[in-house]
Amino acid sequence: MKSLFALSLPLVLAACAGSGGTAAPPSGNVFTLWSPAFKDGATLEQRHAGNLAGNPNCVGQNVSPPLAWSNVPAGTRSLAILVHDQAGRNGLGVAHWVAYDIPVTVSGFAENEVSAPSAKYTGGKSTLNLGSYMGPCPPASTGLHPYVFTLIATDIEPGSLPAGLTLQDLTERLNGHAKAASSMVLRYGRP
């Protein structure tokens, strides 16, 4: 089965060509994931980087960026969010956040709201075995890494999936149940 993340790295890097700064809500009626603080392709600040004791690459405060979405497709029963660094682990990738069972009544997360577990979603399991958002932790001098934030509209009732699903587990369970998706890329790197 082909993963939702079967994009090639050159394609993702090409999508990173946008500039930083605050973003306005999208116009139109297309299902869209966006951030009120960052334009697609913008570079995250160090405070958004991960903070994990014992990991010298996690030099931030683990403040999750604000996220919002609009125009959820009709018939959607729950949403899922995946945050994936395709360049992490020398190209093997790092899942930074796996969240699902997000009710359709939720239209976004405030800054730092998902840096710890929340009742607004079921936490999966990131590469670091965490159930909440973990910010970027790239090694120094590896350039800007693309962090792909993907929001998926599903026809799965909230509460139907068990906690602790990995990115691969979740994409397999969503096969045939995904109605639409929207992605944005935020970048981060250390000198």
C-alpha cells in the first residue's frame, strides 16, 4: 500500500518556497489547513523546536504552532493530523505528531495547545513514542528540514480508533475512509 507520505523530497522542498510572516484565512471554499502565524513554507522559530531531556538536538521550548482549518467536507465525522519530517533520520523520516478522532466541531488549535495531551484529540505514537506534538529536533548543520502538516477529513466516528497508533498504523486504518486532505509545510533548521 502506498503511504500518504509517498511524496518525493524534491517535491516537498519545492513547496517550501513561500515566505514567512502571518497568514490570513484562506478565501474560497476549498478544504484548507493553515496557520494564523505562518505562511506555507515559512521557517519556524526556535521556541517551536522540540525540548526533550537527553536529546542535544532538541533545543527549543516545544511550543506548537497555531493551526486552523476551514471548509471541512460534508459528511466528515472526524479529522486527523500528521506532522512528518521527511528528511529526518537521514531520509527515513520522523513522525512528530500523530493525532486523530478530532471532532468536526474543532476548527483549529491555539499556539501551544497540543504540546501536551488534549481532550480534543486521541494521541497516536510519534517516532519518539509521544502522544502529543513534539517540535523539530534536527541535528545542527543539516539544513532546513520540511515539516509537513497534513489534515485529513475522515468518515470515521470519533472514538472508533484505539490510542497509540503510529503514522503507518493510522494511514492503513484511514485507507478507504479519507474524504480529503490539506497540507502545509513549515521549515526548521539549526546552524
